[in-house]
Amino acid sequence: MSSTRSDTEVVSAPVRDAATVVLVRDAAEGIEVFLQRRVKQMAFAGGMTVFPGGGVDKRDADADLAWTGPQAAWWAEQFASDDETAQALVCAAVRETFEECGVLLATDRDGAFADPTGLADDRRRLVEKSLSFAEFLTERGLTLRADLLRPLAHWITPVNEKRRYDTRFFLAAMPEGQHADADTTEAEVAQWANAAAAIESWAAGKHFLMPPTWSQLNYVSGFATIDELLAAERAIEPVLPDVTPGAGLAGLGFPGSDEYFRTLGDQTPPEITL
């Protein structure tokens, strides 16, 4: 926990903009999502089950790049940000999905999806940050497909966390012909899972879900098909969990927190800094 001035006043850490992508596909038993269990050594959410995602790269904020779909101003309105931050968030969403599971939401000049299997070196350079995503798209003659993303949610890390993120959640359908892999050093397990089954596994203590992940899985599991999910209208309201100092995870209050903690029972996360 960050230092405090008193028993009730919390000194909060700086907040960094971040993007998370809920990648989905249709399956016989309902919508599946791509989930990763982060390695325990990660500084944030180590050992937790999460969606692909990460912080923005400011180099992408004002870059001139090919773009199809809602423009930055539209995303800024959805996610309560300025236009430059919104562009960086959309770039981060597409970049992190490529970096962490090899799925690329970008097309060539003919409108065909780029083949990620031939872009391994670019993927490595993006992870190393020696290449910005805007530079990558320009060098490869690719167009970012913002039309394949939908705004999903907006969560802000509680004020008593050492590392804090202002995270916008995006929804994206798995492009036909691409393959989501586990080729990332950030996850020890990466796989597709039925959204409802992932929550059931969490309730059974088989993996751990932080409140934002649990909330998005709950939402996705309420739809029968991707078409219905993508078409649903959502009002994006920022969620900053309330904090009871000294109470740890159980001291968080957020929409659905009563159900979250009822289902959680006596489970404890693998590691948590609250």
C-alpha cells in the first residue's frame, strides 16, 4: 500500500493511461474470451487472470497513420479523454493485442488482414519499445482497424495501489484466419475460455480474477453471440472503486462488489498490494 498521512487519508500514486482488449469469438457453448494468467513476477497483477493489455505509448498520440473507423474525437467522447490520448489508447489496444497474443487488427492496402506470422521481428521490436506502433503501421503500409473495436468499460485503479492505471476496456472479435498464441513472457497460461465457465472456475478457486476482469466476463457471458454483443449499446462510466483503508481487497466497493465478494468466499489472491 502507498504511504498515508493518516489512518483515513491515502496518498495516491500517479495514474497511467492504459488499454485492455476483451478478444472474443463464437463457440458452440457460447462466447469465448482470450485470457492470460500473468506470471507471478509481474509488478502489477502477478498471478492474476487478465485480458491482453498495457500502457499507452505517447509516441502514438499525435502520429499520422492510416486509420479506418471512428476517429480519435469519437473515442475521446466515449472514454472521457482528449483526442491525442484517445488515439494513443486505440493504438495501445491494437498493439497490445498483437504483442501479447499475436492477433493484429490491421489490414493492407487491399483490405486484407496482415499475416502476423511474418511479423515476428516487428512484434519483438514493439515489445522492446524500439519501434512505435505508428511507425510499424507506416513501415508495413498497414491501416489500423478502429472499426473492429468497441468501447466496453472504463476502470481506474484504486487510490491505495502502488501502481495505478486509468484503463479503457475495448471489445474486439477475433479476425477470421488469425490465431491467438501464448508467445509472451508476461503470461504463464494463455487460452480461450467460455466466459461463464471462466467465472465458475474463479468461484471454484482455480484462478483469480480482479474486479474489472470479473465484471467484463460477467457482462460478456450475458450474450449468446458476438453479433449481439458487438451491437449492444453501452454507456461508459468511469469506475473508481471506493477504498476502506486497511481492509485490503475486501475493502473495495464497486458496481457488483456484493456479488463479487459473495462468490469469492474465502479465496485470497496469489499476490496483491492493496
